[in-house]
Amino acid sequence: MTLALEPYVNRTVCVITADGRNIVGTLRGFDQTINIILDDSHERVFSTTSGVEQVPLGLYIIRGDNVAIIGDINQEQDSKLVLSNIKAEPLNPVVH
């Protein structure tokens, strides 16, 4: 599985955590247990009443057992989003 992350190193990714958080940043590294290191990261906090809030995190490490999904971000499309206009329910935690 870890080899599948190699192409994403030094690219902007979105990580959905098991507790429902949405964290975006530059993937700088990972290990065999999918612990990941993100640089220039921020959390996107969704709300049904106000737009998406971006909370700066900077350099951030996420334990592998808390990673639910990792996906590549198309920066061109992402820069066109008006996050203040997006209203959505926050994600629920993953239930095993």
C-alpha cells in the first residue's frame, strides 16, 4: 500500500481522517504504517450555516490508524472554489 503513495509525494493531497476531519496539505513523507507528514496544511471545517472555514495547521503529522482516505487535489480546480459559499454537514466519524 505504501508504494501507492509514492506518486503523491510533494503534491497537494486531501486526507479524510477516521474522526471525519478534512485536512489539505503537501505530502512530504510517509512510512509503512501510513503515518503521513503534511506541510503547509490546513483543515477545512464544514458547516451548514456558514461557509467552509480553513484552519491553518502548518507542518502536520497524521497517524496511519487515523487515515481513512488520501486523494490528490487538482490545484487548478481547487483554486476556483469559493469556499465561503460551500455549506455542508461535517463528516461523521468512521464506524467499524
